[in-house]
Amino acid sequence: MRPNRLRAILQSGEFAIGTMIQEIRSPAIAIILAHAGFDFAFIDMEHGRFDLESAANLIQSLRLAGLTPLVRVPESEYHLIARVLDAGAEGIMVPRVETPAQVKQIVNSVRFPPLGKRGLSTTKGHNDFQSADPWEFTRFMNRENLVILQIERKEAVDQIEDLLDVPGVDGVVIGPTDLSVSLGVSKALDDPHMVIAIDRVVAAARRRGLFSGIHAGMDWISFWRPRGMTLLACATDLDLLNTSFHHLSAELRKVGQKG
């Protein structure tokens, strides 16, 4: 059974770096990210084009490359969560979380009894397709798999204490764009409404010994890292391709015009 490297990093109080994959399905992306020094990658099944099969293939590629595969599922339903965990994801992030009842549903879908209600199958990607003692396996997975709530609604901020009081949550990740829309304010880094809301979430997580993080640009990460965030995710594969190709095109035209 494979220990969750990302969990170990975060529990030690260190920070971890990652990115989000929305489009690229080739195993090459896992190898590239590993050589670049990333700790984890989110596979985006909310806004990305991944189905279960393509997500499962990329999950295994990330595992083999030594990264921790996380999946942003589109909703909190059992089948969307349990199947990617069976495929080998070592944690899930659920968007648009708003109520304690929703958090309980998420935890029940991730944790095996007695901590949840997830069904058991050991010979899947989460155990490298090997058999295992059910008792040892369920205890191990209950300890290793990460439950991450994506906080991106005003309702979630207003109820953050109740959300994080649900047993089984490991951490929170801020979605600043959707949060700004929900709050009805600009996505300015120094907007006081945003700062107060995010500070409230980070503080609530810290009081419970949970990690906090953000998926955003470098300016946001630079602002919030000193304020206690440890899970740092920047950009997507599409962002990086867009930036790189726009830069390359501009540089090529400069050279071409000199001729």
C-alpha cells in the first residue's frame, strides 16, 4: 500500500506545490511535472474534458511518476468520488461546498466504515491492482486519502466553522474567482471583502489543525503563503500553453521582422 506523500508533506508543516490538468491526457504530462519538481497535480473533472477512463489513466501516470494525483470532481455524489479513488486518486477536491450536510456526504463517500460509507474493492488502481487484507486496507486508506473542500461561495464562508467541524475533512482550497463573484466584489488581490473572507477560512482551518491552500496566480500565492497557506496550486495546462505559445509567437515575429 502506497503512503500519501502529499499528506506527509502537509502534516509536517511544509508547503507543497502543484498545478491543474484540464486538457492534456498523455502520460507525458506526468513525467514533465515530475521532472519540473511538482508535488501533486489536480485532474479537473469539473471544467476539464476528462471522463472516468481518461482520468484513471492519468491518475496511474501521475502515481508512477511519483506525484500525488488529486481529482477535482464535478459534484459531491458518491459515484463521482468513489470511482476516482478506486482508480488511484489519493485525494479529492469538491467544488461549491456550502452546507455541513454536503460535507458529511463527501466524507461518507471517501471514508470506509466506520468513518464513512464507501464500498470496498481492493484490487483496483488505489492498491496497484493487488489484493490486500480488507481490515488493514480500509484503515490505511481512511488515514491516507485527502478530503479537500473548495471554498468559493459566500455561503461556505458564512458557515465555515460548521463545515470544518464535520469529522473527516483534511483541508480547504480557496477558489478566488468564483468566491469574488459570489461575494459580489472584484477579484482584486487587496479587496478588503476578499481578504476578510479568505482570512476567516484560513484561520478556521488553522484552529482545527487542517491545511489551507489556493489555486490561483503567482500574485495570489505570494500574498497568501505568508498568511499560512501550504497547498499552493498555480495555473492549468491550458494557461501554460497559452502563455508559452503567445510568447513564442511574439519572439518569432520580432526575429522575422529583422530580416
